[in-house]
Amino acid sequence: MRGTGTIYLRMNQQTILGGSLSGAPVTVALVAINVLVYLLLTATGGSQDNVNLYRWGAKYGPALADGEWWRLVLPIFMHIGFFHLLTNSIGLLIFGSMAERLLGSPAYLAIYLVTGILGNVASFVSSPALGAGASGAVFGVIGAFAVYLLLNRRIMGDVARQALTSVAFIIVLNIGIGFATAGIDNAAHVGGLLGGLFMAYLVSPRQRMVISQGWSEFSPPRMGVSVQRQKGLLLAAAIAIGLAITVIGTTVRAQDYPYDDIYSICGVSFGDFSDPDGPVPFGCDRITG
């Protein structure tokens, strides 16, 4: 009987970790929004034009320090060039669809948005450069997926261990590429990843093995998996902690943010950014997240 139960369990886990978009409406909607925003950027001046990116709400350190908080949210849906959009969309479709089925759509959406914001906070703290991209949120989703596998590895068996190995390799590889390549917002990647690990630890469902009676008293017992979802209060707490870190991090960093001597290449100004010496020139450098 135990052999039959084990086969049933593994088939179930492999189905959950499959690549189908079935049961992942939020993932599909997020990708669609990203594509729509990219098309709007392209139609209004280009997704690689710094001035256009700024006007659409890309992360820009001095503007954030001056109180333009929406620049922590809008860049999650913006991408710099088609390849940037393509790579993030592929990552989101692959890992997001699995994470959404495992975590549930509400928790998944909360993790995506909050970790995207935390990634932009980390980027703001580390660099004033113009930046945009969903990578912080995608890394947050990957981190959450990894935590689910880790917490349920005993029940999921080899499926979880193999998936964890693959996820760890992907994370290390991408972080390594980020450190080795100029123009990649690795701070956003790390910030989103850490946020995803933390939030998923609080809200990730726990699996346990259950044995149920067969159809009749003569039928053998059946072995299956029961998924216990966490209470909504824990999700609310995870969101609150993430937003608290956002407020504290941006407020503290803004106190001594470097307004002077930042960028002097493009010569396009958008205001004084609280700089008593006058407007800060808008620069040509940018980083993709």
C-alpha cells in the first residue's frame, strides 16, 4: 500500500510543478501589464530613452529622495528594451506560474508587489542611477518558490530536492552575472530575493501526509497530501513588515542622499530635488532590474 501511496504523491507534486499556466491568472495578468507598459513606452518616445523612462516613473534616486514614492512601484512594470522585457517575462511565466499555484493567488500577488518595491528600495539605497524592471519582483517570486520547496521537502521528496538544486543554481548564476556585468541592478535582485525568502517563510502553505479510508471498509487506505494554508493575518503581517522596511529604508537614506555631482552628461533637468544649489542634471547612465 505504501508504494502505491508514494507513486500517487509524486505524480501529484510533478503536476503542481509543471509548466502550464493553468491556475495562474495573476501571472498571466502581470505579464500582460508589463507588455502593455512596454508598448506605451515605445509609442511615447522609446523604452530606452532616459527622459521618457523618467517621465513614466522610473526609479531615480534624487527624485525618490525628494518624496516621489511612486518611483518604488511603477518601475516594477517598466522595462528597458525588448530583451529586458523578454527575459523577465520568461522568468515570471516559468517560476511565477508554479509559485502562484503553490502559494495561492493573493499571497503570490502580495509577494510580487512587495518584493518588487523592496528591490527598488535596495536599488535606491545603493545607487542614484535611473532604473526600471521587474527583476526584483521576479527574484522575490523565485525566493518564495524556493522557501516553499524547502519547507515541504520531506513530503515532496526528490521532486523538491531536484527543484531546489535548480533554483539555487539559477539564483547564484544570475547574481554572479549581475556582479560581473555593468548596468545590471544587482541590488534590486538581492533586495527582492531577500524579501521573497522572508515573506514566503511567513505565508507559505505547509504540506502534510494524510491517510484516508478507501471507498468501502474492504478497500485499502489511500495516502495523499493535505495542504494547510496560513492564516490571512500572517500575510497582512508580512505585507506590513515589508512596507515598514520600505518607509524606514527610504526615509533614512534620503536624509543624506547625494544630490550634488550626480550625472552631468545629458543636461536635461527636472527640478531641484531639494538641492539648494540648483537643479541636478539628469544623467545618461541607467541600470536594468
